[in-house]
Amino acid sequence: MSLVLLIEQVLNGLQFGLMLFLMAAGLTLVFGVMGLINLAHGSLYMVGAFACAAVATATGSFWLGLAAALAAAALAGALIEIVVIRRLYARDHLDQVLATFALILMFSEGMRWLFGSFPLYLDVPPLLAGSVTLPGGIEYSLYRLAIIAAGLLVALGLFLLVGRTRLGIRIRAGEADREMIAALGVDIGKLYTVVFALGAALAGLAGALVGTIQSVQVGMGEPVLILAFVVIVIGGIGSIKGALIGAILVGLTDTLGRVLLPGFFGLFMGPSAATSVGASLASMSIYILMAAVLVVRPSGLFGARA
């Protein structure tokens, strides 16, 4: 493999990882603060993608579609929290899993009823179309670079929000001792709604950004949700820094594994067999990474030690 191709794949892995971070950051906030297992988080990713595609198609503006994705996902998240999730905090995790799985089915059928079973497609906005020349003469997609930049800006914004603002203090306090901050006069219900809506907006943003790379279709959020769970297990539940590092590790492992492993096994076996074995191991690589991290750090890279 040439150095140029390797650098391109590293950038692809970084872009994929930062998209996963947008999903995992909201998921780890919800689980860390509320202690809630939310299987419907992938459905909010799908809501953002469909909202962006529908509004961008109707108006011809990707940026209006992006704003609509954030608003629709945040609104859907707030409504879910008020109507359904609020009744699950005192229940065990099995009840939470069953209820949020039911939400997946409802969202999937709702999107199918509204938009049909055929996929929608988003065009890259003209401002971000084409490619740019990086140092070393590497041609790379401007849109993918924009996703990388957006992911890093969101990460910086979350660090500042959680670490430097009054809301962030309440979020961290709610994660540590929700009964105490409720006793001190903080409206824990409003705090939970804000946190859930924020996590939903991040998922919707991820769906909107990825909608131009792949088709927008019903059920697109569930595979990404699985990877987001892998990210927060690797990074540590409740840790934004862990979500960022874990997402980048997962993105690079998955992308480079799919490129490097078939070539590696091609040194020892025929091309077709090497491709099959390499592709199978590449699909397993992120789970092997997760298992290796848990052997060394059962709470994740940045999770609280028991």
C-alpha cells in the first residue's frame, strides 16, 4: 500500500470515528446522567437524516436541512423524555430496554409511513463539493474534512459546556448524586429533558452529515447504535473524553482493518481466500479491540474505577 493511500484511509477512519463520536457523546451523556439504556438513540439519528433530506429537497438548501435535523431530533428527544422515558428512571434496565426497543419499532414505521420504503438521497452542498490538495499532494474530499472539523468543534464545545458552564456543573452533579441536587432546588426533570434533547440533537447532526455519504433509509440508525455502544464501553461510560478517544480508535480500527487485513493474508493464501478471511476479521476487529480494552480496564479507558 502506498503512503498516499494509507493517509487517505487514516483520514477516512478519523471521519468515521468523529461521526461515531457525535452518536456516542449523546448516548454517554444520557446513560451517565440518567442511568438509562436508550436503544432508541439510533432512531433519533434516523430522524435527523430524514429531516435534513426532506427539508433540503424542499428548499434546495442543505444548511436549512441541517438546521431542521438538529431541531427535529432535539424536539423528538424532548418529547420522548417527557412522554415515555420519564416513567422509566425508577424501573430496572430490562424495562428500559423493552420500552426503548418499542420506540425503535414506532419510529421505523412512522418514517416508513411519512417517507415510504425507498431511500432518500442528499447532495453535498456546493460550498463543500470537490476535493482539496493536502500537504504531500494528497487529494481528499472537502466534505469529509468538514465532517472531521465539525466533530472536533462539537467535542470542544461539549468539553467547555460540561466543564465551564452552570449547566455543565448541574450535569456533573446529576451524574454524581441526583438526589442531592434535587434537594438543593435544581429541577431534575428539566435537567433530564435538556440533557436528553442535547444528546438527541447530536445524534440528529450525525445522521444529517452522513446522509450525503450514504442513502437515508428506514433502519439506518441501528448499525450505528451498536458501534456507539462499543465506543462508550471502550471509552468509559459517562466520559466525553472517553467517547472521543474510543470513537477515533473504533473508526481507525474498522477502516484500516478493512484495507490492511486482506492484503496481509494475501501474503499467505490466494486472493479470494485472503479477501474473505481479511474481511471477516476486519468486521470483528472493533469487538476484539473492545475485549482487549476490557481485559485491561473493565470500566473502559476513562471510566471511573470500581
